[in-house]
Amino acid sequence: MASIALKNVPDALLKALRLAAKTERRSLNQEVMQVLGLALGRRTPAPTSSP
């Protein structure tokens, strides 16, 4: 599986992603995958780890 690195992420965006990840009990990586999948029209949400 490939990896990507994000540079120059605005502080407000990173804060919002971290808050969403915490709220949904996901890692930051899982949250980013979820948001990207939904933004690109993925039919099923990204898998989450069990609590």
C-alpha cells in the first residue's frame, strides 16, 4: 500500500481533523482516509479499528 505525506497543513485544518478523529475514536490517519474516501465518493466508509 502506498503512503503520502502532507506538507503545510493549516493549523485550523489539523486541529479539526484531530478533533474529528478523537470524536469518532479513530487515529488521525484513519480520519484522513475517511474524509478523503467520502470526498471522493467512496461508497463504503474506511474501516475503523475496534475500540
